[in-house]
Amino acid sequence: MKSLWYSGPLLLASLTLASGCNDSSDSANNPADQTTATPAKIETITGAEPATIKANNALHDYLPFDDTSDFANVDKGFIASLDDHIIKNAKGSTAFDLSQYDFIEGDAPDTANPSLWRQSQLNAKHGLFQVTDGLYQIRAFDLANMSFIRGKTGWIIVDPLTANETAAAGLALLREKVEDLPVSAVIFTHSHVDHFGGVKGVLTEEEIASGNVQIVAPEHFFEESVNENLMAGNQMSRRASYMYGNVLDKSPTGTLGSGLGTTTSAGTVSITEPNLTIDHSPQKETVDGIEMVFLHTPGAEAPAELMFYIPSLKALCQAEEINHTLHNLYTLRGAKVRSGLLWSKYIHETIERFGDDVQVSFGSHHWPTWGNEEILTLWTAQRDVYRYIHDQTLRLANHGYNGIEIAEMMQLPDSLQQVWANRGYYGSVSHDVRAQYQLYFGWFDGNPANLHALPPQDSAAKYVEYMGGADNIISKAQKDFDNGEYRWVAMALNHVVFADPDNQQAKNLLANAYTQMGYQAESGPWRNFYLSGAKELRDGVKKVATPDTASPDIINNLSLATLLDYLAVRYNGEKAAELTGTMNLSLTDTGDKVTIYLGNGVLNYTLGKTADDADVSITTTRGTLNQVNLGKTTFSDAIENGDVSIEGDGELLKSFSSSLDSFEFWFNIVTP
């Protein structure tokens, strides 16, 4: 049975609303009869309100700002950075600007959470660094780090960033300042694009094809990489534009970075398959003469991931399992939920195996940690924060609380939350708690009211009607805004905006609330989401450069089965509900044969054969099929150009082709 000690802000808000219903007048009992003055014009507020300043000052007073060891560590081993801070792509436009966060200096302004400001100062330090003898890093040339290990014959590269352009620039700086050697091996620590997307900036197609370069990755790396960036890529990428602040200015009132690093680059994404797979722990391998002990760590930070220890250097590559931030157990761009329990166990195994000897711990993000005692302090704190969130979420869930309630109740002990590396710069305790609830219980909280709820626009219209109309809500929301109740203001005004997306008064006040919530946010993604939402409420959706995670190289490297599965995702079942038939597909350049079955608005297929009684047979190349999936051409145009030949019912293919959706990237988020 639930106890009665929980009294979060939403409960207090509901009590306030309830007390307002005690008026026995007719107008109070009949909201539709109330006469509410039209609210005064809502002006844009870009400064910090008193409640925001108070909240940020309170956090500053709580945290150990006199501990400056991270600033010494982030500068340690600095060699050089690029003289020209602009890294350009093949079209001559900016792929990445190293100087874009140089404004983050000195004490935090009122418009920034002081803890996030501190983290962003650390993340903005860009350049080439020596970690220890034979080990170097490029940092802040992209969202992630790229590390270099001096092998017997060349450079072993760990995680070649997001884009070819940024990876190439980092490698060129290493060769100029340290040693001009070939790339002898590449290690992908995991299946997120910021750790593999620049591989063809450090290796040519010929070097890859030769097989002379070792390419190491965890089991299922390739499948997980291409699936995440394609099957759900449009939704994820659009939300990532919020998460990484792509639509925001870099300024004290805009994005301060992601907390995990600065931000993503806008260059060319590539991929290649590994030729050495890590599938168990410990797995000992020799990579270009360097002995390494690999740990296979899937299902925590990424579906496919590894860490490795270099005994000769007493150095651990912690990948993205150990960081100078609380990480995501659910990432706001959207992804499969991660297990805090599994994550903590991987770190525990790392402590057990390497804790006695390790002297250097370096990762895919942030700065290294040196010294055995300091490293064990970091590892232990990171292990325990994920275990605490997991275990305490389930403890409270078993008392009957739901995910939202637990997120409001959860507070880490001081021994964990006063550790800088456990602060929620990228993840947050709040959304990590809800992730663990979702992992075990799914989207439904058990309350029947939430089992078949109305969609946002339909429910919004009813909320506005029940609450006395938009003007009434805006007037009350302005008073609550003035009192610093930004969360409640956002909840209430979101209904007004979804009921009437042309109500600029509501949008302006909602944007003001989001702005204050962004200024208070310690998490980089939370700040970016709030401020991106505010910007689009005020200015509408504006297109800016973002990474193309479904790039031609990703498409070209898909398995045929995955490519067909993506066609099935694009297949508009409602439009094609009456379309039935069988199609043969033969690819002349690869020799692949497929039978495709259409019916019930669904695409099914069988690989490796064609049907004798197919309605239409299609002959083309894999290259043309890739172009269709990239939206560069259609089957109809390809037929006209002679790139596709057909035999049989051409109308079936035409109907199929016209039933394939194209996905608009810049869809609305904060409006219907």
C-alpha cells in the first residue's frame, strides 16, 4: 500500500486547483459562463526570472565547486589544436567549428545552470592530447573522442568520430604533431554513429578492401549500427536535432553543448564491416602487436559494445560505459531502453578484473582519469549510481508507485550526487528512473484512465473547454509563471497549443516557460529540448544542417533483408490495403533473388528464390535499389531510364511504388 509522505509539485498544484473550486457562486460552478478579460500581450522573455536565479544559486551552493581537479585533467597532455577552427565538408560548407563554444568562460550567467556551465567549459577544450606514452586523443572535434594507440606498424584508431571530415582532420593533426604513420587498425567500441561514422576519413576504400587493416568491433555491431540509423532513423534524427541543440544559437541563452560533449558534426557518415569480432569476456587479442584484453558489454549503453584493457600501458578504454556524467538509461532522441543493473555489473566486472593494476582510464567522451585511487573512485561511483537508480526504482514500484511518481521521489544519496561524474549532464535521475520503470513495466502504469486515452489534440480541446477556455487558462498560467511554477504552466499551456496551434499568446507564454526550464536544466539535452521547443513555438520550424545518419554509405552496406525491411516500413499499409500480388526481384550485380508478397497492407519476402507464378518479375541492380530507398529515384523513373526491366504486370509495380512513403525530416514536435 502506498504511504502518504509523497507530496510532489503536481500534487500541490492539484490541491491549489481544488481549493479554487470551493467558490459557491454560479459563475464558479459554470466555467462556460465566466467572463475572463483577454490576457495582456505575452512578450518574449530571454532573461532569467527570479525563480530561475534562485534555483541555480541553490545548486551552486550545494555542489563542491572548490574541487577543480577536472580542469587540471582536461588540460593535461595538451599538444595542439587546429589553427583554422573550421572543418569543411566536400561542398565547402562547415562540417564542424571547433571555436563554437569558446564563449563558455568564467562564472555561469543567470541563464545557465552553473553545474552544466562548468561541464560545458570542460567539454569545449579541443585539440590533440597525449594521454600516456603511445596513447593520444583528439577531443572536441566532434561529439565524441578519437583515440590513437601506437602499434607495431602504425596507428590503432579507436572510434573515428561521426563524420569523415572531422576524423580526417584529427588524424592529420596527429600525423603532423606526433608521427606520420599509416592506420594499422580501427576499433569501434560500439554501435552509435559518433563512434564509427568517420571511418572512411581515416581509411580509403582500397585499404579496407585489402584486408590488411584490422577492424575490431563487438558482436552484432554492424546490424545494430545500420538498423538504428535506418529503421527508426527519421524520428530519431529529428528528435536528435532537439537533443543536440542543432536549431539553437551557441550562446549563454542558447545551447551549451550536450553534456556528453559539444555537439554533432554535419559531415559525411560512413561505415564498414569488422573483420575481428569481440563476442565474449575476457577475449584476448593482439592488435598490431599490442596485447589487449576485451570485455564484451552489450545491452547497457549500446546494443553492441566493448571495453578493452592494454596491460603494457595499464590503461583501460572504458568506451561509453564509464563517463564524467550520469548517462542515459533512455536517450531522449529515442532508442531501446537500457538496463541500469546490467550497466552496473559491467563496471563491477571491470573493477574486479583490472582495478588492482590500472593507472589510466580513457573513454569515448570527456577527459581521462589518471592514478589507481582516482580511477577506482570514479569507477565505483559510476557503478553504484546505475545500481542505485535501478534497484530503488523497482523497490518503489513494488510499493505501488508509477514511473512519474518515482522520478519525482528519487534522490541520490549525497555520496553519489556530490560526485561531479554522477551529475546529470547527459542523462538525468528523472528520466533514467522512468526508463527503468519502462524496462520492466512498459508504457502502461496500470491506471485504466491511461489504457485508452485520447490523442493529444482531441484531449487538448476537452481540457481547454473544461478549464474555461484558452484566455482563462492563459491568464491563470501567467500568474503561475510569475510565481515560478514553470512545469505546471508548460503542462497547462501545451493543451491550449494543441487545441489551437494558431494561438500565439499561448505559444509565447509556453515558450517563456520552456526558456526558464531550459535555463535551470543541468542536463544538456534537457536544456536543448526546452530551448528548441521555445524557439520553434516562437519562430516555427526552421531547417538547419544535421548529420545524415541514413547516408548513402549506410544504405549501400545494408543487408538485402534489412533493405527490404526498410521498404516494408515505408510501405503505406492504409493506402495499399487492397493491393495483392507476388513480385520477383533479381539483382544482376549481386546475384540475389527475392520473392516479395503483397497483401493486407503488408510486405513479406523470401530470400534466395523466385516464384514461378509471380505477377511481375523485376530485374535491376542493388545500386538502383539503393537509390530508390534513398529517395533519389523511383521505380517508374528507373524503368524509364532503363535501370529496371520488368516482365508481367507493370501496374502492380507501379501501385507498389506509389505506396512507398517518403519521410519529412522537419515534422512538428511542439505543435500538432
